[in-house]
Amino acid sequence: METENKSEIKNNNPYRNKVHKILAHSYIVYFVALLFGIIFNMIFGIKVFASPAIIPAIILLLLGSILILWAQYTSAHLETMNITKKTFCHGPYRFTRTPTNFGLFFMMLGFGLILNTLSIIIFIFISFFVAKFVFLREQEKILALKYGAPYLEYKKSVKF
């Protein structure tokens, strides 16, 4: 009976898919930025370094991957009953409100460094700011509506 009530609550939740749609759109921005970076590289071919920065790139790729996996694991195990500010302060969410965004940024930046391509790096920085100030701002509005005061308290305590 309790399981039925939980699934009924999930299905009747008006915010259920909105956050995921916004996140999907922000991830598409990264993909489009990567494509533009590759196209500009084919046209202009400006390199960042004399040779690719393989070690820093691998570190960024690993850091980004770990951050995304950690965030996904943490958000999948979020306890949605009796929500408090402390509910949100688990895993990477105690350091940043958008760990998947930072993880994706690190991975794409690492990819740009491996390819040693200035255009990819520039477009990745642009996509980071577009995602952060357009899509993630909208996501936070929805989360504030969904979770109320506990989320707003969390948002004040975790700045990034």
C-alpha cells in the first residue's frame, strides 16, 4: 500500500519531469558547443599548446566522470520525505548545487585539451555560462517551488 502511494505521488507530481527536461537542454548546449568547436577547428585550426596537454586532460576527464557519477548516485538516493536543508547536503551537492554541470564542463574541457583546440575550449566556456545562467537558473526556480524553504536555505549555504 505504501509503495502504491509513493508511485501515485510521483506520477501526480507536476515538477517530476520539468527539472530533467531543463537539464537535458543544458546538456544539449554542451553538445552543440562541442560541434561548433570542432567545426571552427576544421576551419581555423588554432592550437592552444605546442603539443596536447595529455596529463591535465586525463585528470579533467576523470574528475568530470567521477563528479557526474557521484552526483547521479547521490541524487538517486535522495530521501524525499521530511525534507530539510540537510537533505540536499550529501555527496557533491554539499560543494556545488550543480555537480553534473561542473562534471560535464571538466570532461569537455579535458576533451578540448586532448585535441589541443582553442575553439572547443572557447565554446565549452561559453556553453558553461549559458547552461549556468539560463537553464540551471530555471531549474533552481522549479526546485524552490517544489521543495520550498529547505531548498532556499540550501541554496544560500551552497553558493555554486
